[in-house]
Amino acid sequence: MDYRRMPIEIESPEQLGYERIRCNLAESYGWPTLERLGEGLANLSAAATEAGA
């Protein structure tokens, strides 16, 4: 069986080395917690509207 690797597999960080990858889009990103957002939430105003209005 002749299995060809896809380009994303050839250019993986494991293949090239993590130090050569500038932006690793394959890594997962954790969403910020409310504590990390801090004062940004304190300055928001809430808007109440009716659906369909």
C-alpha cells in the first residue's frame, strides 16, 4: 500500500521541531476565564430588547 502523507502531516511541529514553528494553529486555545477578563466586564452595559422588535 502506497500511503502519501498530507502536507499538514509533513509540516507538523513534531516533524519540523517546535522551535521552527512561528504560529502553530494545531495547538488548542483555552478560552479566557471571567477572572482573566477582569475589569473589561465591569465597563460593559447590558441591553434588554424584545425578540422580533
